[in-house]
Amino acid sequence: MDTDATGTLDEALVRLHDTGPEIRGWLTNHAPMTVEALARHGHGARVHRWLDSYRARLEEPPASYGRITAENWRAALGDARHLADWITFFGERLAEAPWRAVLAEWWPRLLPGIVAGATHPVIRVGHAVRLLLTDGETGPRLAELAHGLGYWAARHQQLPSGIEALAAPEAAGAALRAVPPVPDRSGGIRHRLPQITALPAWAASPPADPDAARERLRELVRAAVGHYATHAHGQPVMLVHAATAPNAVLRTLPALPRELWPASLGAAWTAAAGVVASYAPDGGPRPAPAAGGLTAEEVFERAAAHGDEHVIKLTDTVLDVTAAHPGDEPAWGAALRSIELIDPED
């Protein structure tokens, strides 16, 4: 990211840190993730205009409920009344210790609750970590990591206990297609996730070798992007997160001790499979759109012009996949399908 874009992004993050991580009760503030993706892909000039249009949705930061400390944090984990307090807590930790050390300490504590906030907290953390790794530390970037970790801790949520481990195909794409849908899809994801009783055990025994675990995670991200291209009609907004959540984990791995990589694969599978179970479409898959020879820049330009935060974030993940696998037609098809199916006004 060039200097002008990073400066613009820092300005945007400062603006956003005067707002809360959620809107209308529990929906997510997507702006920090979206503006990072726009700046990352050469659209820094759009950042403040996009934020001006989105800002009307945002709300004041929540009030403090009670200070969190090293002694009482366990009792506050998953308690959304402490949203502001968790952000303050991580801001203090990041002022006291290097950010990688803080992340390494808290990643295994937060990872079991990866489906928190419909997976948005881990996605926000992934964007913040990418920014810190590739563009260096500044006050706004460290504050963004504190906001992401605090949001995750406050909304920490695990899938139901006792989920049956089903036999899983070896390939990640086949495993995603084998995920059983939840029986009642009449409500939102908070109503659907607790209904999960069985999932393919695709990552039940992750490779002990960290590099092998990372390769399996890359396979999962690529498969989840391809799955979106053919299954997005189940719910085009929510199914974005089956790809962006595991990709957030993948982006975070380089900042973590290698011994944490295998468990990270297992959690990423939980997130992707949980979203797929919640929003599997009736009637099965549909053919993916053809990319028609578009370049990465042209596809992201379409996403940025569309303007929806989910389209932009999914296309950002698609570009990660196609950078590793040039010409990946299902990946390009996923970006085009999101542009096709997601209403810019959603």
C-alpha cells in the first residue's frame, strides 16, 4: 500500500474509533474492514467518500459496564455488556507489550469462539493484522487491533457442545458440500448456529506440521470461495463469511507462533462449516458465472463501484486466492456472483 493510501486509511480509522463496533443492537460495523480493503487495492481516493456514505448507519460507542482486568477477564468473556471495556482492556495491553505478543497470548483464548458476531470479529482482526504486518505500526492501526480483539472477546461464542463428527471427504470443497443444513432457517444466524448437531470432521485431526496446516487452510479458503460462486443464492450476504472468516485466520498466521497454526485450521473449518450449515440453499448449486478474462484490477474496480461492504470484502478475499492460483475461474465467479446478487443498498 502506498504512503498516501496508508495515511488516508489511518485518518479513516481515527474517524471510526469514535463509533461502536455494532449497530442496531448487534449488527456489525463493517467500515474498518472495508476501508482497509479499498486502500489495499488502490482505491484510497474512495475511502473517505465511502465512509461518508456509510457513517449515517454508525452509532456512538457503547458505555462502560465495568473494568476488565487480568484477574476477572474469564467472567467477562462473551458478555456483550462489556464491549467498551474489552476494547479498553486490549488498548491497555497493546500499550504495555508488543502487539504480536498480545495476539499470541489471546489468540488461543479467543479461537474457540470464532463464530462470535457471525464471524465478523475474527475478520476485523484479520484485516488489522494484515495492515500491521505489511504496512507497519501506527497508533490508529494498533487501536484497530484493540477494537477487533475487544469485539471478539465481548461476543465470544462457541458452537453447541456434542456436535457429531461425520465422516468427511478429503477435499475441502467436497466437505463443504457435505455439511448438513440446519432444520429451521426462519431466523438469523444466532437462531441457526445453535441448531447444528453434526458436521463433517474435515479438520478434526489437523496436521501437526504447521506448514501442512497452513496449506490445508489455503485449500479451505479456496474451496469456500468456489462454494460461494455456486451456492451464494442461499443467502448472498451471509455466505460471504464462509470464505472471509477462514481467510482472516490465514492472514493472521504469519503473526502467530507456528505451534498455533494447526488449531487455527480447526477453528477456521468450524467458522466456514457453521456458516454453510446455516445458509445452505434449497435446490442445490447453480453454475458459477464466467469471468470472461477480467483482470484482478477490473474485478475489484467493479466491486468498489458496487460499493457494498460484503462485495468489497469478498472480492478482497478472491484476490488473495487468485494471486496464489491465477486464472481460478470459480474464484472470479464468486466475486461476480456477489456483485450480481447483493443489493448495494443492503
